[in-house]
Amino acid sequence: MKRGIRRRGADAAAQHPHPMLSTDQRSDYAEQGFLVLPGFKRPHETAALARRAHELVEAFDPAQGASRFSTRDRSLVADERLLASAEAMHCFFEEEALDDAGRLVVPKARSINKIGHAMHDLDPVFGAFSKGPALAALAADLGLARPQVWQSMVIFKQPEIGGEVGWHQDASFFETEPVTVTTFWFAIEDATLDNGCLWAEPGGHRGERGTLRERYVNDAGRLHMERLSDRPWPDRDTAVPLPVEAGTLIVFHGLLPHCSAPNRSPRSRMAYTLHATCGTAAYSPRNWLQRSAALPVRGFD
Ligand code: FE2
């Protein structure tokens, strides 16, 4: 791993009941666009979340018209099913889990790419993991005023077939004016170079490097990606891998370019993510994810 990724002080923050980032950590975040916080979640917390995720997959009936999910070909996901998942807990198949006729070619437990996108508001186990004073204090330290947590995802990164997630910026999916979306990426299992850990470009959220390349929008029920800039994505010379142990939280800025490799290893790399914006910033009505009055967006408390 390249040098320059500073992680100091995170353990102290995790042990403190009301973690506040140090001045160094705040300046690291401003400079690098991300912060790695080892031990933010304890083993029993990650174990409970993993257990619940597996239960949801176990309860899922593949015959219920599930969609495959691939960042390479978003048309694989039926727009309606994705839109409905804004207020539900839907399973999405790995691209390589189905054959051309749509039949499962791996056991169901190993077939799911992700579950999304409202577990944090619908399920008590996910709710407990996704809220609380530690996350509220961290969000405040990161400058999220009146945070609104729009989305939760379990990303399984299955052994052997875990799909690649290409370079992107999460602000493409959560447009606010100004840009405020912040990603909370929890390692539920160890993430390594072999099983598809995150890669990011340090400082890639700032200035011209942080130019928003594309925007995923809903035009009258049709979801599509709009190209905004031809600025190239980072390459392996400027990006760094972020291998982390289970329980680590990586927080990052919405304009930070990041990606992850496919998982061809025999070990899964489960992660859980939350995406939050500032309630004081205008949330675009063109964002794919909208909440109805039946399930209003909430914060970390
Ligand atoms: Fe992302």
C-alpha cells in the first residue's frame, strides 16, 4: 500500500462515546477527501448486521422478479424495481449469478450483489447500526448540517463472482446544491487487495480533479446517466487501495473518485454503506432516490 494515508486518532474516537474528530483528522479529510476510522464498529455489531443481511437473502424468493445489478450495464436493473427500492429492502443479483435464460448458476446465498435501499429505516437491526450518537457526532464534525440519510446498501462482493464497481463519484447519484453527499462505508468483513477493497484518489475531490463527471437522473421514470465532463478518471498511479479490517468505517466526500475491483478470491467482502446529505442543501427532484411522506428521510438520531 502506498504511504500517505494517515489513520491516527481513530481508535480513540471509536472508544469515546461521543467521538469528535481531531483537528488533524478534519484537515486530513479536507485534504484527502476521505478518512479511515478503524474499530468504529465492534465485532458484535458487524456480526449482527451480517447475520441480518443473510436472513434477508434467505427470506428472498428469487422468483419475485429480482434484477441483476451491474455498474457496467445499468439497463440490467429494471427502472421500476430500482425506484421502488427507495422505500424497500430489495435484493439485486450479481451479474454473473444468472445465465442468459435468467436461471441461477450459483446458490442463492451467493447470488446477491446487494440489498437496498431503505433498511436503515425499515429494519431494527439495520436501524440500530445506522443511527446513534457516534454517527451523529461524526456527521456534525464532517460538516453535515441536519443530515438526511437517504440510502443504505449491503454490498456482498461475493467470492469468485463479486462484480467490479467502476470509477465514479457518489455525488452523481445524490445531487444537492451545493454538493454535500457524504458516504459512510463500513467494512463488515475484512477488505483486502484480493477480495476487492476500495480504491480512491487522495485529494481527488478538490478543484478540477473533483469535477463531477456524470449525473444519474430520473427523467419521467426513465433512469439514465448524463455525461457532464470528459475529465478522465484516476489511474493506478494516482489512486491508492484502502484495505481495512472488519469494523472500520471509511467516510468520504461525494466528489471523491473511487472504485473497487472484482472479487475473484474465495472470500467475500461484505460492506454496508450509508449516504447522507445536508438538510440545508437543496436535494434535486431529478435524483433517482426520492422518499414519499410515508417514509420521510431522517438523520442519524
Ligand atoms: Fe460509490
